[in-house]
Amino acid sequence: MDASDNERLTSPAWTFLTNHAHVLLCIAADPEIRLRDVSERVGITERAVQRIVSDLEEAGYLLRAREGRRNHYTVRGDLPLRHPVEQHHDVSVLLALATPPLEARPARAAHQVGRPMR
């Protein structure tokens, strides 16, 4: 296997979810995550993450509360997905589908499992 084959396996040319979904999933997994960390996980610029977070807030899917020097985000799991193909499902279905089992979660996120997705 040469370097280009290896790169194709580790860096897909396309994914099933949009960057908006990736950002939302990162924030749902860790409501106090820094946007810089979201940027690294999703593989987009921090500025792109900021625009996406603004989009999600403006549409009501994310609520932001300032807690000291950090932001705390709440994902509105009760709102419908936006595309006509999946709008009969709400965001909580996406979150449930993409949330790793409790034992696979990082220690920081594991304590947040019982937190409501308001």
C-alpha cells in the first residue's frame, strides 16, 4: 500500500454528515468544548466553526450561556432536522445515532450523559 492509498483510508473524500452536523455532535458530546477543539476534531477552520455555531444558534438548535470565561452550550434535541428527506425526525435521533456507548466516551463527557438535551 503506497502513501496515497493510506491517505484515502484515513481521510475520506466525502462523509455522510455535513460540517454543521459534525459541529453539533461535538458540542452535544461536550457542552463546554472550546471552538478551537471543535475545529481540530471536525477538520475545519475555527472561523468556519464560529459561523456554523452562529447558524445553529440563529436557527434555535443551539443555546449558549456564558459561564465565567467559557461558554456552555445546550443542544435542542426536540427540533426537527432541516432537510425535507429527514425532517420527520428530530435532532435527538441524530444525537442518539452518533453518540458512542458510555464506555467509549472520554471521561469528561461521561459525567454529562444524564444532562438533558433541552
